[in-house]
Amino acid sequence: MSGKAMLNRILDILRMEVNFSGKSFADVGCSTAYITAVIVDEFKPDIAVGMDIHQPNLELAKQRYPHIQFQTINLNEDNKPETQYDVLICTETLEHVGELTTAIDNLIKLKKSQGFLLILVPDEIGWLGFLRVLWRVIRYGYNALNCFQEIPKQKFLFLKYMWSLLTGERVSKYRNERSHWCTHFGFDYRDIDDYLQVKNVDFYAYNKFGNRYYIVR
């Protein structure tokens, strides 16, 4: 899915699901805040905050969008937020965290009890995941990927990984937990499904155009 198509899908979901009147809004993992700004300009929440860990991106976002507040957040660390929000989005971020369950806990803590949370992650398991990895290898070359350097060394690792994708096995078994951010190789959205169920979180999820969407209330 292209960036524009993904943004349009996010906007469509927010139009259908949320009334922004009098609401607070936060974009967790906002990067340089382009999507944040589009949402703020269209829906005009009372409070708008962009959150990210990467300081250069936040500094650029502050310059471009002075009408939006910006904060530093590390989803890999247990956070105790002073503020909760009515509406949150977290797009193309969870696949990069090292501590997935900690990151999900942080998102839940940031949401008000009657709030709305939209999570978007890539669908890179099964045949779709196999084809995406294969395309990257063809385009960039295996050595240029650097992704498998993050995964514990195993003999025939690449072949095992690709076989796991084809057979529908959990590729997260190749991904050791780490406190830092990383590429999304070894990310398996089914781990999010499992953890939300364990936490008894009310959520609805579906796959569309190569992404998985989660609506959490």
C-alpha cells in the first residue's frame, strides 16, 4: 500500500469511528508528523500531540508544525503517562520495537478508558511475507539488508526464515527481545493478537492491502 493510500485509509477509519469535537489526540510514533498534521488539520481536536523517540525527527516536526505539541517517548520502556488521550493512533511503529508487550502496555495506558486507539502494522507472514522478503533480496541483495544480523545466528538462517513464512509458522521465534529499536524482520502481528487477548482488551482487527488494522476501545 502506498503512503497516500494508507493515509486515506486512516482518515476513512477516523471519520467513521471518531467524533473529534472536544477531544484530545496523540500520534505515537509520529516521525516528522506529516500524518499527525493532516489529521489535526482535518479533524481539529482540542489538543494534539505527536510522540516519537527520534530527536531529529521531532525537531523537524516542531519547525514544520508549531501548532502541534511534541514529546519524546520510548515505547520499549515502561512509561507512566501524566496525560491520557481520547484518540490515539500508532502506525507502522510496533514492528520496530524490541519490547512488543511493553509497547502495547504503553499504548493502552495512554488511552482514556472510553478512548479510541488505532494501530497499523504490516502483514508480513505467510505468502505475503515471503514475497516481500524475496523482493527486498532481489532489489537490494542479501548482504545489503542487514536485517538478519539482528536475529540470533543460526545455520541456514535465511532458508529457515523463508520456510517459516511459507508454512505459516511464527517468525517471531527468530527474533530475540531487545530494548532498542530495530527493523521489522521477525515481526509477527499474531503476537499482538495474542497479547491483547491475554490482557482482555476489547479490540477488532482485520487485514487489508498488506497491513493489519487494530481498533481498540
